[in-house]
Amino acid sequence: MGLGQPVQSIAQPAEDNEIAEAPEAPSGGAQCANYMRFGEQLEVCATCGNGVCESFEQCSPSSCSAGGACTSDCGPLYCKGDCSLSGPVICGNGVLEGEEQCDDGNTVNGDGCSKICVIVPETVRHAALRIDQRPVASLSQSVGKTNVVLFAFDAIAGRQDAILNGIKFKSISGSLGSAQNYRLLVDMNGDGLMETTAATASAQGEKITFSNIDASVRDGRTRQFQLRADLSPNASASLLIVGLDTSDLAYVLAVGAIDGKELSGITTDTVECTDSMCWISVFTLDSTGTIDVVERGNLYVTSDTTPIRSRQIRAGEISPVVLRLKFRTEGEDIEIKDFAIAGGSEYLDRLELYENNNSSPFAVARGLSCSIPTTGVFCSNSDWTISADTEKVVLVKAYVRADSPDDVSGNTIALYLTTGTSPQPAVQARGIYSNDTLSQNDGDGNKEGEVFIGTTSASANVTVAGPTHDLVASSITSIQNAHSDSDNASVPVGNAAIGAFRFRASEKASTKSFPVNINNIVFSVLADNVQVDTSSFSLYNTNNPDDTQSCSASADTGDITVTCSNLKASTVATTIDQGSTTSLTLKANILNPQIGNKASTLQVGLRNLGSRSQTGTVEWDDNETTFDWVDIDENRVESTRYYSN
């Protein structure tokens, strides 16, 4: 086959039709390549630019129209000078094609390459900058407090990255002399942390000028800035408010990061600049953070909002929570130096202080730790600190001496914080930054570095008191249903055990045993559409059904109150050894399991449990003192529910 003659294309599977060598084919010259066809090497040649698609040519330039599209059977492809394949010319794909003068990967004007891929004289657009003031929390801060946020703003560039070179602030209220070590911080990586110091400055009168800043602001990306300072230890109490110094026509200085051109003209809110072009826009807030500079921080101690109930505190054991307190600081970190709790008993060994949800105490209060030992007052002089403007919940638990439970039984405690200073204040504290002792509340309604008891504001102290708790040698720790019948069993007929309850006594905590003796029990019986013989109610120990004690009933149907009294004097075994259980069963004669033509329900329960103010359901003693309430978590315990339809 001669040069310049058409060559038939070879269309074979890849493994049989491989190009051993595919050289570039410059326009106007003949090129050849070796093909493998059915294991036989063939040489094929093509002439680029002859208007015919030959061999490995993908198109031929001479067959292309003026617009760059091939009109021959090479298809709608643009032909490069070497006859290699190319798709339609696409501006913005980053590939220089056809008659494109440039292709920068976009179709945006103003970046040196226009949206039709023509080079334009202006290589970059003039940078613009926008600043938006951010809200800052209004806080009371003590003298000496460090790292106080005075002002914050977001900055975002447009058209190209910008460099913030300078910014000016002024005092709106108070004296800038109240603070020192002014610094402009910036969040460079967008994690919300101000980790980079962009510039530092000192106050000149009531103005602060940050110059020689070199903080980059990205095009289309927000960057956060904060003005921070340290309050002077010698500052006077005052209000400090800082804002931008908008009275200066050049209170923000910036340049374009690419072209270095100055961004002149500042539009502040709705006030246009006087320049022909305003390249900086600033938007401020109507109100900004107010720093109430106080000579010392303040401490507020109140009852926590989570309620607690009265408890029966056993000798030789750590009690449940008997008092919940909330400490709130204001203005600075505050160190608690001495803490006194009144309302205890000589039988208490100590009070333990816990942080919420912690299993170990962080401090212990004892009577001998008080500067002036007083019966019932327990003091902690372990120093502990609460961070500024935070809250700390303190849980108080009591440990009752185990050496004489018989003397302990029958006593009560009701812990509280005193409102006065005699024999000593409830709380004595020191400000960490001010390094000064907080005063006790003087009642004048002003916050002057004071300790406030029972109030959340600068007002008169109010007693912080917990509920009354009983001290016992032993107690009933649980009551459970002990009937073997399952719920929804049919209402029985005749003499039947209609309810059973298991009582557990506390574990032994001293060398001497103090069993629990149950003397009276009041049952609540629901006999809906059921008639019961009122004279048939009796109680027996489940392990000995033959020894019974008669009980009185208020009615024979409906809501029936059944009272079983004088059990200690009866033959029924109602004494529970410590760490053991006893089950008691209520029996009655069911005269009619279904009085009318409707469903019947029969159930025995113990109501009004778990509260010192709801008494009489179970009367018991610890071998020393009689108690008429039971300290368990449940308000009511129900036995088997019988039901007939």
C-alpha cells in the first residue's frame, strides 16, 4: 500500500488487534505504525491533513469547518494539528482547546480569563472586606480576672483574599485603664478556638489601636476575631464597654492579598463612606457586652432544685443524701475556705460532701473542725474551688456513730446553713483573681464581693434547710408482694389468703442486734363487686398459718380499710431479725365473689409509704423507739390482683 493511499481500519478484539507503536502524526506528514492482526504484524500508514480518516487517525484537520467541527465521517470532533482525538471546545474545563486564549477552569469574569476564555487586561478583581460584630456575654468580672472577652467580630473577604492590617477600638463606657494586656485573637483553623494572637496593644487614653496586623481573611470564608484583655488588679468597680472607633474614618485597615491594593472607604451600618468606592462594610450591634468590673467576685449558696425526702438514718452506715446545695460563682474563681453546716446531732460522726454523681466525697465536715466547736455544727476546712460563673451541686450525706445505736434511736437531724455569722458564718470564701476574702452579706442590696445565703441575687439571706431525718438503730428497708397467686386469677370464694407481703430488715451495723418489730398494719382492700365478711379478716405469719391475729374492717365491699393492731402482743411472729425477711398474710372469708352482673376485682395493698408526713400504714420499732412511717422508695405496694368477668 503506497503512501497517501487509504488504509482500511482493522477492527479486531484487543488481544488480536494491538498497536505496537502509535507515533504522533504532525500535520502534512506520513506516519506509520505496526499493528498485530491474528498474530501477524502489519505496518499501516496514514497522511495527516488529507481530509480522509485513515488507520489510527481520529480525524483529519482539512475536513474541519471554520467552527472546529469535523464534517467527514470522523464525527463531530475537533481536530488538533496532530490529528489526535478531542471533544467539542468547552470553556472552563481547564484545558486550552481550539481558539481559546485561556482556560482557567471556570467561567467567571474578572479573574484575567473571561467566561468565554478570552484574556482580559484586569488579572484580578479589587478585594472587598465585610466585618460583622458578634454578641458578647454581659458578665460581672472581678479585678485581676484574666482573658476577658470585650469585643468579637467575624470578617469575610470578597473578590480575593484580604489581609487585615489594623483596627481601632474605643471605650463606650468606663475606662480602658481598668484593663491591661489588650490583644486581638483570631481563629485560624475554624475550630471556634482563638488560638492565634494577631496583635497586641496598649490603651492610649480611651482608645486602642492595633497596627501591624497580618491576619489573612479568606475569600468567601468567615474568620472569627476577639478583643481580650486582663482586668487590672488595682481597677475600681465600674462598667466597661468597648466598641469600634467609628469616629476615625480609617478605623479598619486592609489590603488585597493578591494585588496588595488598599481597601479604602468604610461603610458603617447604613452610613455610606465619602469615597467613590467603599471596599469595607462594617455592621455593628445595637448593644454589646457589658463587663461589670467588681472589686471581688460574689458567691450564692442555695438549696438545689432537686427535692429530697426525709430518711431514716441507721447507725453505722453512710446515709442517703440528706441535704442538696447549689453553689454559684460570679465574677471570678472562688475558693471555699470554711464551710459550716448546722442542725446535726451529737450522734453524728461526720458529714460527707459529694459532687453530683461522684461515689467518693471531696470533703468531710466534722464537729472538731469548727473554729468554735458547737453542738450540732459540722465544719469542713478543706479548700475547694469553683470556677467563675459556674454552678456546683454539693450533696451532703451523714454517718451516724455505730458505738451506741440504742442511744442514737429516736433522735432527729435537720441540717441547715445559718444566715448570720455566729458562732461562725456558713461559708467563708476567697476570690482567686482578686486574692481577697469575700465579705458576708451586709444586706444593702449591692453586689460587693459577698457571700449570699439562700438567695440568687443581692438580697437578704434566707435560711437554707433540708428536711427532718430520723436516727434509727435498724429499719424496714423493703416491702414486696409475697403472694404465690398471679395477677388476674379469679376472685376466690370462702376463706382465702387474699394478700401477702414480705418485709426486710436492715443489715446489722454494730456489735449489738436491733431487730425490727411490727406492731400495727393498716391494709387498703379494694373489693369491687365483691362481698367480704367483715369479722373474718385475720393476719398470720406465712410460715405459721395456725397463729392468727384478728383484724377490724371498715366495710364489707368497695374500699375497705383493714387494721391489724397489737401484733407484738399476739402469737403472730412479726419480729424481723436484722438482714432477714418475714412474710405476713391477710386472710378473709369471701361471701360473694360477684355481687352484680359486672366484673369483680379484689386486691390488697399498703398505701402512703415512703414519706415521713404520711404515717400510720406500718407501725414498728427498732427495739428502742416506735416509728409510724417506713422509709422505702415506693409510695404503695400491691399484692395479687384478683379479677372475675
